[in-house]
Amino acid sequence: MNTLNQLGVFLLNFLLGFIIAYIMLTAIKIYFNTKKSIEQQRLDALDAHIHRIKQEVEGDMHYWFDFDNDQFIAQGKTIAEIREVLKARWSKHIFVLNDHVMLLGPDFDQVHIYNETTNDRT
């Protein structure tokens, strides 16, 4: 009878340990999925504010489109005209013109992108 009691206690402890481990693993999984979701939301928000520019020129008019989704951004005959549109509609955005130059709001002055491979600004 004593052996049967020991076996019952062992099985009960094993079952309780299994349940506790399952609950802990589920909680850890939920935590990491939530953390991953928050990070993805942040990346999506950042991605929505960074635009690679595709420029089309027709006559003396320059048209800017988002390279990734072809969304119209701005148009103008000069970069100054385009900057005025960017200031009015896109004040907190970043526009990457090419591998070396980008425009940052709110003033949209040109910023040269640092090239780490040559330790030089290009």
C-alpha cells in the first residue's frame, strides 16, 4: 500500500509540474509574441515615414514618387518648390534621393549619407 501511495504522490507531483511548466512556457510564448508585435508596429511606423524617391522629369517639371509603392509625393520645377511641398505635407518624413543623399524634415536640407566602408562622406 505504501508503494501505491508513493506512486500516486509521484504522479500527482509530475502532473502538477507539467501543468506549471506548460503555463510558464505559454506565458513566455505570449510575452515574446507581444514583444515581436510591438517591434513590428514600430518598424512599420518607421517605414511609413521613410521614402525612397523615384524621380520623373517631364520638360522642366520634376515629379517625385515613393519608389516602393508609387505614391505621388510632390512636384516642382526646382528643388526649392519641392521642399515647400515637403514642408507643408511631409514635415516629419525622410526622403532618400539616392545612395548618398537624403532630405530630412522639417527643413529638408540635403544630408550626405556616411559611407562606413571608406570612412568618408560621399
